[in-house]
Amino acid sequence: MAHHRANFDLWHEEDKAREPGASDARIAAVKRAIDVLNQRRNDLVEAIDGNLLQAAGAQSPAAPLNSESPGLMIDRLSILALKALPHGGGDPPRLGHRGPSGKELRSP
């Protein structure tokens, strides 16, 4: 859940950088906050991968890697779940994003 919460927080922080009329100072502060949240998200993805590898036990080093790591796949699912929520999780919709029906979301 901590990972999904990090994505939720990141989603909303990114919206702040797109606010009409945001000053350069506001955007810079938001971008710094986004960097912190992105690092937390990456750390949590690595923790998911570490926990899954530990639970799976020894693996063959010759096994091919055919996709992203499980943690990154879980990250993608988390983002898709946020996109499926009405208006991206409770705040006004993000312009240019599509809702579950495929229609572009627009501000009220």
C-alpha cells in the first residue's frame, strides 16, 4: 500500500506543476517535491522486487529476463488503478488524460 500511496501523492504533486498561473518559484518547489516522491517510489519498487526475490528463493542466473521486474509491473498496475478512479483519485481531472470510457477528461 505504501507504493500505491506514493503513486497517488506523486500524481497529485505533478498536477500542481500544471496549475494555470503557477509562478516559477512554485513550479520549482513542486518539481523538487516530485523528485523526492519519485525517489520514494523507486525505493519502494526496489523493495517489492527484493521481497519477491527473497520469497521465490534461489533462481537460475541463466534464466532470461523477458519483461520489466515484478516491482515495475506492479507500479504500472498502480498507475492504471489511479487512472481508473474518477478524476485521477479525487481531484479535478487532468487535461489530456482519458477516463475508463476512453473519453478525454476535462476540467469542470
